[in-house]
Amino acid sequence: MKASRKVLVMLAAGASLTAMAPAFADGWDYEHGYGHWHHHEAGVVYSAPVYYGPPQVVYAPPPVYYGPPQVVYAPAPVYYSPPPVVYAPAPVYYGPPQVVYGQPAPARVYASSPNAGNVGGAIAGAVIGSRFGQGDGRLAATAIGAVLGSMIGGGM
């Protein structure tokens, strides 16, 4: 199989080169890359290179961008009138001073989040539960530990 494939590739390459042979027929008369020499009965004729003038460069006009118009507002008029002055004495109440006999009870301290105990307990229970069992039993122990830890942590 491989030998016939190699033979087939070689035949295809040979046919391709044979088909391209006319393309290589005129390549022997180049001399130093200066032009193309043709042999005629009258002698040797040199075809000179053709020179063109400089290319014309045409630039488009630059784009014009218009921004929003600038709006200037005059300052608002200021109307000033002094506030009315009212003199009235502050009321004065006389009575015995207030007596405090005890200290107020300290405020209860809560966690930063109402579910912080549940989350912390679930994490601790999952870590402890993952130490027990093998295979699917370890997965079940981790899940049970997370649930129990969440219940215990929520009560704290």
C-alpha cells in the first residue's frame, strides 16, 4: 500500500513538472538582471526599462468636528434681607437633680452577621467529618459534619 502511494506521488510530481516546462523555457536568456536579450537576424536588441513619473498624491480634506455649543448662564440675582431678630429669654426650670443609683446593663454583643455562627459551624463540621470514612463514606461523613456543625454553630 505504501509503495503504491509513493509511486503515485512520484507520478503526480513528474506530471506537474512536465506541465510547467514551458514556463521555464524562456529563463536562459537573462543576463545579470539588467533586462531581456532577444536574438534576431539583425543583431542583439535590448529592451530598456520603462520609467514612470512620480506618483500623484492626493490628500482628502481633514475632517471637521463640531462640539456642543458652550452655554454660559448669568449668575442668579441675590436678594438679601437680614433675618428678623427676636429676643426672648429661654425658660428656666428649677427642680431637684436626677439621681442614678445603678449602672445600666451592658449591651449584648452579636456577631457581625446573623448567620456567622451557622457558616463557621458548617465549615468546622465539614473539616472534622472529612477525617472519617473512606470513598463515598467520607463524602457522607463530610456532609453530615457540615449539617451538624451548622446546627451547633447557629445556637452560639
